Amino acid sequence: MARWLLLPVAFVALEWTLYVVPDAVTRNVPALWSTARSNVVVLRKPRTRVQSLELGYHAARYESCMASYLGSDCSAHLEAASNIVGTTLNATYFSLDNLRAELLLEDEERSIAQRILGLFSFVNLIWLVSIIGALLTVGPFILYVLGAHLAKIATMLYEHVVVPLHKAGLFELLAYALAFLVTAQSCRYPMQHASAATLVGLSGALAFAPCWAYSTALWAEASTGKEEHFAALTGTLLALCLVPLTLIHASSLIGFMAVAAAYCALGFVMGPFLGGFYIGFRSFDAVMRCWLVSALLVVAFATLQIRNLLTARLSPFARGAMVLGNVGFFLALLLLSSEWRGRKSGLSYGAANTLMLASLVAAALVGSVFAMPSCVNTASTFFVLWVMEKEMEAKWGAAGIAVLFANFVALYFLAHHLHTHPEVITSLFDPSGLYA
């Protein structure tokens, strides 16, 4: 047990060390490659339309002032624009063309969903196929080129060198070391290349997963009936790896992954199934855990933002709290309010349905008052699912065919509405408004 967890725990500790003393760590670990150079200036993207208007206004006034040759002081416009973009602008750089070029680069940053889809681009697919093909054909290639005699030598080396080193844990140590070097490499990027640093850091943190699987296969003893405990331990360790990187890079992408790993530890599961996806919980205890944690997450983040207390360290976790918090909360309540669930423990049928209806109304009300379309649309989505569940619970008798027809008609108009208003679906995964 201790040997199994030795390197995973050490890796997690090093990840947190990277957050606490990043300079000391990057000075003492080797760089895997040279990072991009720092640009002239870092611009903070204007957060509101008013800031964008003011930035363009001061840029135009500054250019007009400098072109007038009247000797007037133009520094006031330069200082005002510096306050908007969050850095000190120099006189030679501050122009409409330069500002537009920098802000255009900011606008071209892809969303989280696009970044995830970018990992599966055609070039990466070709790369993956080439790697798999090379691994599958390297053995026959060696046999064909070098002959059976050298193949026997390679077999002896494998049996007497590779296997003993594998059993001793050397390859395990090298795998964790490489994963940590990749995460440390992400801390060497300048602020202008934060997007690249985020993806590099995420690659190193996610490399923990195959390393953990290797450690488990090497040291853990087979034990049935403890799958849920293993999933909870896996999710906890992965979340502990991702949280420091979220804080280092202030990345909502890594923050989302960290919250997702935490939900995996709680018992929330999803995956591909028959051309689609399944989503649910490992057990009834997992339902209750996810329900309570989701309620705490949503209420806490909502309260902090409404009171303008959401700090820069918590902001990267807002997207995960929004998506998984709302969905996890309402999905758990949807299961708890079902008539077909056993009532040996948990909320009663009446209490669960009353709480479900009250939560839907509260989410829609708060979302409407504070201009949060994601909350309103999430509540609307689960309200439809809840009504459909109640319809299936009712005993309609001969009127069942009329109810079925009404549902198909409603489904037609619902599909039409979603097709013409795709923002209803996308807003479920967008924390704009409350969490922006």
C-alpha cells in the first residue's frame, strides 16, 4: 500500500511545490525545450463594451494630440488607456493599429470547447495513428531487418534487463519525472503565451492518469468490491494535481478539469455508450454527496459574485462550479424525486418533489434578476425533464395515446426552438453573467 502511493503522493506534493515556490523549482529542474520569447507588452482584454469604447477613444485622442504638433501634454490619454489594459503603455507603442492587432490576438483565443476539440484535430489523429502503427510494427520490423539472431539478443535483454527494471519501479519513476518536467515547463512561458502554458501544464497534469494506472498495475493487489473507493482515490489525486496548476495559470480550462476530477471522487460518472453518452452516479451515497456538494458550490459562488467578493484565485473554478454544480444538483434531485426510487433512505417522495420545484423556481428567479441566462436555461431544461418524469409516473389509462401525441407535438416545437436558439444549450456550459 505504501509503495503503491509513494510516487503518486510525491508527484502531488511536487505540483503544490511548483505553486508555492515556482522560481526555486524551475531553477533546479531541467528545461525540456526553449519557450517563446516575451513580447513588448501584455494587454488585458477590455471586460465591458464601455472599456472597449474608452480604449478606442483615448487611442484616437492620443494620435490626434500627437499629430497636432501643438506641444500639448498627451500623457493623460496614455495613462487612461494604461489603466484599461492593465499595463503601462509607452508612447512609441500606443497607436490604434498596435492596439487593434493585440486585441485581435486576444479575440482569437478559442473557447474551452474548441480547445478540447482541437486536441482531436486531423493532424493529431494522423500523429496518433502513426504512433500506434509504429508500436505495432516495430517488432516485426526488427525481426525482418536484423534477423532472428539479434531478435534473440533483444529477447534476452528484455527478460534480463527491462523486466527487472520494470519490477524495481525504475520506469515508473521516469514516467512521473517526465510528467512533472512537463508541468514545470509550463511555468517558464511568459504571460503573453498563457494559452500555450495552460495546455502544456494540462498535458503534464493529465499524464498523471497513465502513471497512476502504471503504479496500480505494478504495486496494487487485486481486490473486488472496492471499485468505488479506487475511483474516489483516483479522482482525489487527479484533482490535487490540477488545483495548483489552475492557480498558477489562472486557467478556467484546468479549473474545470479540477472540479470534474473532484466530482469523479464524489461518485459522479459519465462516458460513451452505444453512440451516445451516459451520465449518473455510482451509488445512492454518491447521489447524496454530489447533491450536497453541488448545492454548496452553487450557493457559495453565487453569493461571492453577487457580493463582488469572487477573488482571482477562485474565478478559474467558476465554470466547473457552474456547469457541474447546477447539473449535478438538479440531476441528483431528479433522481431523488422519482417515484421508482426506493425510499429506505434519503428524502421522501413529497419532500424531494417540493425541493425540486422550489429549486427550479429559485434558479430561474436568481438567473433572471442577475442576468444569468445559464441559470434560467438550466432550470428550464430540468423543469422539462421533471415534468416528463411526472408524466411517466402518472397512470393515464385510455388517455395515454392523447398524452403521447401531445408530447410528440411539444417535442417538435421544442426541437424547432433549440434549432433556432442554440444559445439555450451553449449557455448551460457558459458562466457568463454571474461568474464572468
